[in-house]
Amino acid sequence: MPQIPTSMGDKEILTDSLSSQKMITETYNTFCNECASPQLRQDFFNILKEEHDIQADLFYEMQSRGWYQTKPAQPQDVSAANSKFK
């Protein structure tokens, strides 16, 4: 029978944390979109921003370790997207 690892390494922990943060921000975004109370909506917006900040921190940490690589956008692609959504 194969042995199941009992602990996760840094990469797996950060990957799991980033995935969790993505789900959390999706949920708070839905709460903000569907909230009828202006004060409660503002509270959800504040929480959503905090969760996005956590998500960004995790992303940058993974990126700095070479575990989440993105390719730079080409100027013509940025220009095309900008034109498309104006």
C-alpha cells in the first residue's frame, strides 16, 4: 500500500491557502452584490478588500519563490483589451 504523506510542504500550503483565498473573495463579492443594507454592504466591502490583500500577499510570496509564474502582457494585448472595453 502506498504511503500517504502526513505533512504538506511550503509550496502545498501556499497553493492551498491561495486557492482558499480565491474562494473567500468570490463569496464576499457575492455578499456585496446581493446586500440590501448599505451599512452591511460597506462592511462586506471592507472585509473583501482585506481578503484581496491577503490573496495578493500569498500570490506575491508564491511568485517570489518561483511557484506561480505569469507572463508579462504584451503592449499590443493591453491596447486591444483597453479598446475592447471602452
